[in-house]
Amino acid sequence: MSLRAPRRRGCWGTAVLRRRGATPLRRGGGTGVCPPTPPGSGPFEPRSAAAASQLVDEIVRKGYAERRPHPEDARARLVVLTERGWACTRAAEEAAAEAVGAWVALLGEGEVRALRNQLGRIAPYGPIKPAW
């Protein structure tokens, strides 16, 4: 049994985000997705300082975030989402809700809630962090 939403041509998540006006990110030749969380968390967690820097550079270049001076540390820079970044985050959340809506239609609200709780028990601190 697959818990994924039905795929259309190409990446389903990318297509949904594009329909909502978000330009997906592409990392390492993989699936294009828009970051649902700030860099350094979830599936976008960089494995090295160089990878983190490259990810931030891409997010800034695409207009999802901007670098600002740190108010207390002149050596540091803050990375802050722009309105476009917040819009992309909302689009990703809507796309996830749309996918889960298909699961609710198939399984029912109670079973999907139980699935979310079970996944939380299996990997409470791991990469599986359902926000639905």
C-alpha cells in the first residue's frame, strides 16, 4: 500500500508548488521541492558547512530569503525569509494538506490521525515529522 499521493508526469510536489506560484529548489540533481522549513531542519538539513552555505546561497539567489546583519555580532549574518519565502512555505503546507486530504478520503480522519501518531512514535526526532 502506498501512502503517496498519485503522481502525474514529473514530480507531483513540484507541480503542485508551481501551480501555487512557487519556484521549486533543486538540490543535488534530486527532486525539486520548496523548503517547508528553514534551512538546517528536516530533509534539507545540510551535512556540512559548505552544503549549508550552498543551500543558503540558492535560497537567497531565488529570492526566498535575504541576509541581514546580526544585531549583536558583526561577524554573523541572519538569514530571514522574504515574503516570497513565506508564500512558498504556505504553498508547501497547502500541497501537503492536499496530499493528506487524499489519504483522509481513502482511510478516514481517525486512521490518518492514528498513522500520524504512529509515525511520531517510530521516529520522534528523525526525518519523519508529519506536520499534518
